[in-house]
Amino acid sequence: MVIPVFVTEPQERLNIKIEQLRGQMVSLGTAYGFLHPEVQQCSRELDQLLLQYYAIGHNRKVYG
């Protein structure tokens, strides 16, 4: 059984940003190593976007 997943427009915009940042982080990590400060900063930014994404989904479950 497949359960439909509804994604809001804000989630979709965040998803696009997340995927772009993830790609950037992987590219930087490949070039400089995953402990490089730029890669670490990118990782922190990605963490923040992911938290926002999941918060939107959680709020929809609670209030929607």
C-alpha cells in the first residue's frame, strides 16, 4: 500500500535549496576534504535547511 505524501510549496522550495547545497557540499568535500572549513560551513547550512524542512512537515501534521 502506498501512502500519498503531500509536499507544500515552501517544502518544495526548501527541497530544491537542500539538493543544491548538498551537491555543493559534496563537490567541495571531494575537492578539499570533508574537514575543510568551507565544507563544514556548508554542512551547517544544510543542517539548518533540513531542520526548516522537517519543521514545516511537522507543523502540517499538527495543525493541518
